[in-house]
Amino acid sequence: MDKKQGGLAAFLKKRAPFYLAGIAILVVFVVPELTKADLASSLPELDADRQQAVDILMGYNGPDGDGLTVMDAISAKIKDKYPNERIYDHRRTSVELDVTGEQEMYRIVLDFISYKGKLHYDWSVDSISGEITSNDPASRHVIDVVNFYD
């Protein structure tokens, strides 16, 4: 029994640097990618009706139904404003989502707040027809980008 334990210890002792290097590579390269934060993971949990309205808005991808979504357009805007930064990990970054309304008509206000300022978007969503109306110029611009994306 001591010989088996000694053999295992010798085996691990010879290969320990390789195992440690493998673990270090996983920790340095793989774990950050798996825990990468994004806009979708920053949105709060909502009740079913409000979540449906948010899903309609964020999943909207133009009149043809293919291409860029509203979520993609907002994420691209954030990425353009904060290139090469892990902005979602910054302590002064917050994503606020306010969904008001009842039955079929909802007002969705999304605020992305960071140390460099604030991005504010405001839409009205009809959950029955799927119609989206912009309530401010920034929101209109996002819808235009989605509608005219090639």
C-alpha cells in the first residue's frame, strides 16, 4: 500500500508544474470569458408581462425580421463608447430598466450609467401588436439603425 501511495506521489510530483500551468491557463483565459458581463445579463428580473414587453423590444430586428436587434444596437453603442474596457465590471456602472404600464401598452426606459456619463432610451411597446414607438431622439436613432441595418 505504501508503494502505491509513493508511486502516486512521485507521479504527481513530476507532473505538478504541468497541472499548475494548465490550471493557470484556465484561470487567466477561460474564466474571464465565461464570466464576461454584458447588457443582457445586467437587466433585472421582471414579472412575465413586463418581461414579454422587454423581450419584444430587445428582440426587434427590423421590418424584414433579420439582422441587428435593438439589444445588439445598444450593446454596440456601449462598446463604441467604451472600447477595450470591461465597463460592466466597473463599480460606477449600472443598468436601470423601468417598465411601466399595464395590459398591452408598456413604457420601457433604459438607462446605462457609467463614470463617463449616461445613455438614456425611452420607448413605448404594444405587447399585442408588437408596435414600438420611440419617445426620444436617442431611442429613435436605435430603431433607425435596426430598421436600416444591411
